[in-house]
Amino acid sequence: MLVVAFTACGLKGNPVPYPPLPDKKPAVKNMEAAAAADGVALKWSLQDKYGLIDKIGIEKSELGTPGNECRTCPRTFSRIGQITLSKEKFAEKQLQVLNYTDSDVVKGKVYTYRLMLCEGDGNCSEASQVEIDYR
């Protein structure tokens, strides 16, 4: 009887990894900044399959201002605008193209823009960033 008790080591089989979790993060793609007649035109695509995002904050940093002296240094950003998303507009959860124009710009300056995706509970995370030498 003791021989039978010691023959089973408890190994049920080789370990199997857990399946990957579905990617629920919203995706910002193809963010662009272009000089326009009335300022800098920002354009990007947003895909929010699960409807997590309520607002998109648009922030700007100007190279050469205090705290933003060099291109490779960490930048400081200030909020210049916000887009509130309509749930009806994104009901299909397809890739949507969004735009924003910053008219508070000066020719010859270098600007960096970033998008902050904000959920209904107020949590925001950086999604994308683009730089433009406005001429």
C-alpha cells in the first residue's frame, strides 16, 4: 500500500500559460501636426473599442520657454484645449478621425503637442505626442 502512495508525485501535467488578456486600451494612431493659415492643425485617429474615454485633453509645450530649454530634456506641458467625446458618435467603436487647431502660435517657434486620454473617473494617461517647427 505504501508503494502506491509514493508513485504519484502530484504532477498533473506541464504548466500552461494563461491566455493573453484582451487589449482594452484606447489607441491613438497617425497623430500629425501641420502649419495652417490660422495656426497649427492637429489631426489623429482614435479607436476606443470599449468606450472608456470621455475626454481628450490637448497639451502644448514650447521649446525655449522656462523648463523647456532643450529638445532632449523633459518637457513641461500646459492644457490648451479639451474635446468631450459623445458616446453616440463612438457607438460603432470604429476608428474616428479628430481635429484640433491651436491658434496661439508664433512663427519660428517649435511646439510639442500631446494628447491625454481621460476616463470618466478622472484618470488620464498620455497617448501620443508630436512636434512641429512652425514656419
